[in-house]
Amino acid sequence: MIEHMGNGRPTTTSYRPLDAPRAAFNGHTLLMSRGLRNTRPGKGWLEANRGDRDDAMGYQSIEVRKVTPVIGAEVHGVDLTTPLGNQQFQEIHDALMDNLVIFFRDQKLSVDQHADFGRKFGKLHIHPASRSPIEGHPEILLIKADETSKRVAGEVWHSDVSCDIEPPMGSILHLQVVPPDGGGDTMFANMYRAYETLSEPIRKMLVGMTAMHEGEHVYRGRYGVNDEGKVFPKAEHPIVRTHPVTGRQALYVNRGFTTRIVGLKRNESAAILEMLYQHMETPELSCRFKWQANSIAFWDNRCVQHHALWDYYPSKRYGHRVTICGDKPFYRA
Ligand code: SIN
């Protein structure tokens, strides 16, 4: 079982790979902790070769360097253009569970390699509104901005496609072209910490409440195709969701997709959502990733929100995202 310390952090850094046996509860699926490494193991060869590091995580086949104590880590010592061994896959998954978003540098991935990496973590998601620019790869989401752009993807804090009944578990963005003078960073915020740092009365109030998430206002007219008659997804999700792997509670409403809290008057809902958004956007809950060509960011949408900064107009920024299917959000005490 996953064990928790007083602050809600799991005491183990090892999690079941996604194809591992699952235990069902409350009609939902919990991916069980593997228990093979129920304490952090000794230093691996990568750390040994780089000397002592205070933030050494005890990984054996990769090196994980935290970006902040709260969220984000760079993963080194892996080449994603070659097939991952079981241990590297497991440790990348563990690094994602531990750090919520992980970053890789200098990965010249082809579209096939990018999709194959995503498929290691689950079935790939097809976007409900955007069409892939790449023949035979409907799973690719184009991320592109240049001097002709009127808006860019992800300019508002959000969790990807939270309007889906089963929103994506994770997203893997590979940028090939970055603005020459910098800019275009992506911010990522820790939604476990956002929940944990609310006062107890507010946490109690939110547990059991649900909110609507809708795609209509986000996607209609957005992608330059005729979407007349198209119905975009909408879904009702718990405001506090239990992460199916770590068992931790995370705040799950976002400025992009959430439209209202179910059962409240409009002004009550708007006031509570705005209070939560402002809280989530506290700078101490986030990290900011500076892209280079061929960097990758892999985030867990179940416990992370992100925000793409568009401070580089008219420069070009270009890449592909693959998105991994997820489960229906649930709350378990
Ligand atoms: C997104 O996937 O929401 C866009 C993120 C980015 O462009 O940095």
C-alpha cells in the first residue's frame, strides 16, 4: 500500500508501472505502490559519478535534479530516442510521481519516438477540437506560435482537456523551435500543495463539492475549421480529486475549463472559484521552465496546472504534444 507521512507525502518513491496489477476501490482504480524500493535506495552510478548531491533521489538508472523543492525536476542520463528499459521506465514514472512535472534536454525525437514514449504510459488521447498536422498521427497536438498568431495554446492556467469525462493523465510536450531571444517559458503549479495550504474549514467545505468543466468556450472557433454543429465535451468533476497512484488529494478546478460549482448560486460559485484560482497562482506553488530546442516537459494533469507565457511575439515557437489518456476523477477520503 502507499504509506503517507504526516504531511501527506508518500514515504515510498516507487510506484506501480501503469500496466501493473490494479486494485479497485469505490468503483475506481488505484495503482498500487510496487514496494520493491520502499525506502530510497543508495546512490546510483549517475549520482556517484557526479559527486554528492543534497537532492539525490536514489534513482539507479537516471539522474533526477529538482528544479524547486515544491515542483519540477530535470531528468538526465536517458536517451528517449532509444527504447526504454523496464528500470528506466519505472524510474521515470517514479520521478513524475515525486516531482509532478519532469524535464528532459537535448532529445531529438522523431514523431514516432515521441508517440512511442507516450504510449509507454498509456493509450494516447486524441484532442476533441484540434486536428493533427501530421498524416497518420492523429495523436499529435500542434503547439505553434508565430507572427500570424492571434492567441496561443495554454495562455490561461489549466489542466489539459479537463472538460473530458476522463481527462488526460499526462502530457508530453517536445519543442523543436524556441524564440531566439528567450521567452515562451511554461509555468507549472503543484495542486497537491494548493489543496494542502488552504485552511481546514475551506478544505472541509470543498470536499464533496463538484464543478462543471466545459470545452465550448475554449474550443469553439479556435482551430480555423468549420465546427458548426459540433458538440464539445463537458463534465462534472470533484473539486478535490484523489490521485489514483499516489493517493494524495489535489485541487481540481482551473481558469481554462471550469465554468461553475454545481449547486451554488452564480455569485457564490464565481467568488469561491476566484479565491481558489488566486490561491493556486501563488508563486511559491510553481516552477518556471525555460525551454531550449529539443527540450521535453512531461506533466501529470491530475495534480498540476500549467500556464504558457506568450511574451515572445512575433517570434516563432513550435513543437508537438502527445497526451496520455486518464481515468474519471474521484474523491476518496
Ligand atoms: C499546453 O499544452 O497547454 C501548451 C504548453 C506550452 O506551450 O508550453
